[in-house]
Amino acid sequence: MKDKNTIEASLFTAFPRFRDALPAILDILTSKGGTYSPQFVEFDTAGKLQRMQLLPERTAQLAKLWKDMPFSSMLAFQKRRPVWVRMHVGNTLNNFNVVGMSIEQDYFSEKGRPEELLNALKELYNVVHPMYGRVSSNETVRWVESPLGKMSLGTALRRALPDIYWANFFGPEYVEMFGSDRVNSAPIHSVESLSDGGALLVLSPSPLDFLKDPGEFERLRLNLKRHLGEEAFDKGWPETQGKVPRFRYDEQWKAEFARWKAEYLRLSPDFKESGYLSNLPHSEWKDWIENNSSIATAFVSEMKAKGLALNFSEQSLYELDDYIDKSGWMKKGASIELAKKLGAYVAQMIIARNGGKWFFDDREELPSLVIGEVRVTPLARILKVFEEGEKLGPWYTTVVKIIPRLQRGKPANS
């Protein structure tokens, strides 16, 4: 199948019982005449990609697996025929849990299909209780210039709303922040109150309207943003704090995230003697970003002298895993400098293959690579290698094969 443009839909939530909602999510998808019913699911377990055909009798098995998976896990569902649909359910770390869908754009050319999608999303809304959601086409996502290159606005809800899109789900916290009168009087195609006090704001009859008249779509988008208050929206680089609401369930989310972070970044005694990566000065990490390519190249030369030929290939990471196992690096105590070298090598491989961009502002502890809306932090993975003996090769395979397909929102070649 050739790549197609897609319509993207996402719901972001901090609902504490999010993982319990998976059976209800699947029931909603399968109840829509089969349009959104996934045929198989992919997920990562211990760095190994697993694929499961999604039969009705396996829902309970998948739900149990899902509840036992790590905090940062993601399920990737796919349907290939007659309509290409990809869905992801899981954790975005900085931006809460998410239920996301990508549907081939041509599907919405027929009457009634935009309403069909919105009805499915409203049912999902009632199950996962999001604070925010959106439906957009790839062409309406804005990109901004930054010192690290051109980047999409992303979805950092604790800082600001990213933008206005074709359809916009605002949880009750946003309705309260904007004011219900202002929300209900929005100058757009439709405003619908939701069961929990939230609202669904739709700019125009179809998500394909942007293609017909981009100027009119941009006018509607700007008018709505001004009507609600531009201070709540991302202004691009330099990043500034916008107006944000008090999110429901946020304290529970932060506590769960803190537990995950403590486990994920827990260091071995040997590594603690070398220093704590996230406590290094920001200036040191900015230098690391700036010199990332040369650090990786120097590491290749260093390893060649030790008898390991690295060539930035996927196979080279598996060979590097074997070398780490045999080298005794972990017994000697892994240093910060070694973490920097390994992190740079992996980062350059991801950049070369996926075009990721660096993200590192004053609130971040470690630099991340942005691929679409997913942040990948190679250094965090290096810590897992140092502490728990996990592998770089399988992790990299998962990153390059699953996450980019998910975020680009395009069908994979079949």
C-alpha cells in the first residue's frame, strides 16, 4: 500500500483508571460497523516487539497483559482493509496518557463519515475522561523555527494548548478556564456540550475543508483562538508559559509519574559514584547536543581501536550489546563520559533514520529527540543498560519501526 495522508485524532487524559478502560475502548471501536475495529496489536516486552492477532476472545488476555506492562508502555493497533486505521493507546510521559487514531484521509470524502468519527470519539471521551483532544489533518499542523531546527508545536498541556484544529475536545477544566459563555458562543460550525461539562468545538463540516479552502480554515482557526484567548495557546519558540487550567486527576498522575521516574532512573552504586546524569549543568548537555555528531564519530574510532567495527547500522547495536556484556564495563562502573558516547551514537542513528530533532529546555533534565509527537530519550535508555543490563539493539528496532509509523500517521508498506 502506498503512503496516504491521514486524519489524526487524539485524546489526552490523566484518568487514574485509564488501563482498566482498554476493554471498553475496544468495544467502542468494534461497535462502529467494523470501520475502526483493529485486526492486530503490536507492543514491546523487554525490548522485543510482539504482535498479536486481535480476536474477540483475546480481549481479556490483552487487557491483563496491558495492566502488567510498565508505566511508559504503548499498544499499537492496526486495521488494513477496507479502511487503513492505526490506533495507539498508552503513555506519553510528559503529556499524560493518550488514545490516538490515524485514518486514511480519503475515507472522509463521503457524507456522514466525519460525524461517524466524532461519535466514536465522544464515546471514547466518556470512557477515558480526557482533559483535551483534537482531530486534524497533517496539513494543518503548524511547524515553528527553533535553535534546534524546525519543529512541530507538540502537546505540552501543562505549558499551553498547542493550537486550534478541525475538532477540539475541551474537558471541563478548560471550559471553566475559558468560561462557558465564551465557549458556547464560539464563532464556528458547531459547539456541543459533553456529559462531564466539557465541550466539543468543530470549526467546519469536514476535516477535509482545509484542502478546499486553506485561507478560510486559517481564518476560522485564528478567530476561535482570539475568541477563547490567545494567552492559552503555544506561541512557538522561545517557549513561554501560557494560561493553563487545574487538571483533573493531576496529583494522582504526578505521583504515578514520580514512581515510574524513580524506578526508570534508579542508578546502580557504581554509577552513582560517577555522578547523576540529570544533575549535570544544562550548559553541559547543550554542548553535548551541539557536538553530538562528532562525539558519536569519535566513539566509532575509539571502538575500532578496541576491535569493534561500528558503522551506525542496526546490526552494530546488537554487536555493541554483545561487547558490553563481555567487556566488564558494568563491573568497573559506567562513567558519565561513557554514557555520553553511547547516547550520542544511538542518537545519531535515530536522527539519520527518522529525522528527529533535539528538544531540551530549562525544565528538562535530559535532552530528548522529538519524532512527531513522541520524545525519545537515548540517555534514559543508556541508564537502563547500565543498571539493569537491558539491550540497545531490540530497543532501537522498536523505536525505528513502531514509533515513527505511529507519529507520521501513514500506512506502512504492505
